[in-house]
Amino acid sequence: QDPEERRKRGKEADFQKACAERHEEMRKVYESAMSQDSEQRWLRKVSSDGTSADKVASLTMLVQLCPVFSTGYIKALLAMAGRTTRSDSSMAIDALKELFHGTLLPDR
């Protein structure tokens, strides 16, 4: 590799690392602020303790509130979509489809 290419890769890696660190800092600030919000606390409780339909609905709402910091909720919906129970997976798939179409992906 030539030195110029190595230098570019080094800058890219440094930039990616700085972005990841900043994102983690902002996620912690967001989590701290949202832990004070009663609606957020209720949605999080339902997403772990509610019925399957309630879990899907609360996870969907949590993703819609702040998609940037919602990868954990999206992963939870993906896990529900992979379940063998047809009704659970169907609800989760429908919710994911709606989230990707309406919230997560840009209009094209």
C-alpha cells in the first residue's frame, strides 16, 4: 500500500471511531432523559411485560419516538418476527414493514 492510501484509511478509522463514541455519548444522554419520562417508562415496561400485541405496539412506538437510538427495539421486533408462533411473527413483520416504509427509510 502506498503511504497516501494508508493515511486516508487511518483518517477514516479515526473518524468512524469518533462518530461511534459521540453516538454512544448522545445515546446515554437520551436514555437518561427518557428514563425520567413516565410515558417512556410505561412503554418500556409494556415492551417487556405485556402481551405479544402490546409488546409489538410499544416497541413500534419507541422506535418512532427516536429512530436513531432505537436499534435495540428494532432488534427485539426482528427477534419476534423470527419466532415460530405465527401470530407473533406476523404482527412483528407487519410492524417492521410499516416502520421501514414510514419511519426508517427515506422517501424515494
